[in-house]
Amino acid sequence: MMAVTAGADFCYAIEVFKPMAQAAVKIVERNGFSDKIKVINKHSTEVTVGPDGDLPCRANILITELFDTELIGEGALPSYEHAHKHLVQEDCEAVPHRATVYAQLVESRRMWSWNKLFPVRVRTSLGEQVIVPPSELERCPGAPSVCDIQLNQVSPADFTVLSDVLPMFSVDFSKQVSSSAACHSRQFVPLASGQAQVVLSWWDIEMDPEGKIKCTMAPFWAQTDPQELQVRGRS
């Protein structure tokens, strides 16, 4: 509805969750946009284009809300890949336009404890006892795991910074996107001595091609100029 109000000729809203699609139809009708907005209750990869399809022709603007805390964990890349191949024009504009993932190495006993078992102190009838994990368990590095947390709620006092924040990779959503597996590597220059126990990661998105409007998941202590950032969300 915002797009139509801003001057869009016609809009196609794609929503796979039926209750949400049904609610969208009622909202569109209630606001008098039924002649300008068509709600399609399908997954975007099932949408067809053509005289007898869901869309009569390819669209020239692609607006999405597909991101999660890891940016592309909810199948964003396959959806974009399919859209560029089948639903939008070659020179389309995507909103958001671009996303960048950042990483930083830190040492943190608190965050390391989420993946390691440290000695546990318990009170018993014999007094305080210490349960010490076996040495084999102590030497086991454990399986790498992702912890979805609010980095804004982690105090800088809980970790030691070992590297600068570096961009790991960027994705331009206005161009063809590949969902194939890819590897991105960066060399971090140490800023202090310590064990690189944890990789902190977050992302930001540029809503427009010029990068004038940014939304970031960066924690407050990692933002160099908070005045330039319009939105701060989860990390």
C-alpha cells in the first residue's frame, strides 16, 4: 500500500502463509486498493509470469522481507535467485539493495562457557564441592555452534577484543544472486594477545543504491557513527 501511495502502477504481494494472505486481502480491500494490489497466496518460487500466470509480466521493483539473524538463514538466497531468473526484469531495483556481513574475533570466558563445561561449585551436606569435568572433555573443542543473541545486551567488559571489525562478504540483491555454497575468508590482524574463542557477527543493509539509508544489526559498542544509522535491531 505504501508503494501504491508513492505512485506504483500495480503491486503483487506474495505471501505463502494462508492466514497472513487472507488478512492481507481484507486489509487491501478495506483501504480501497483492490484495483492496484493483487495478493498471491503462494511461495515466490511457485509464482508464474505470462498471459495465464499470476503476473502478466516481469516486475521492475523487488521488495522483500526475507532476512533473519544470520541474514540468509531463512532461504533468502534461493528466493532471490528464483526471482531474478523468473519474476523480475534484468535491470530491476531491489529493496533492500545490498547487505554486508561483518565479523570480529574476541576472547570471552562468558561466551566460551556456552560451548564448554567449566568446574561447577555445589553445596552439599559435606560443604561446598567442586565438580570437575574429565580432562578428555576439557580438551574437546566441541562442535561449532551459532548463538542467536542480542549483542547489545553483552557488556564490553565480558570480552577482550582481539581484532578489528572486518566485512566478510556483501550481496547485491539488485543483481543475479546464487544460492550455491560459497566460501569467504579474511585475514585478521591481532590487536591483543589471547585466544580467539568467539566470532562475533552481524550485518547491515543499504536500502537504496547510494547507501544513504542504512539499517544495522551492529551492537552499540561497534558503531563508529551512530548518527548515520537509522535503525538498530537484533544481532
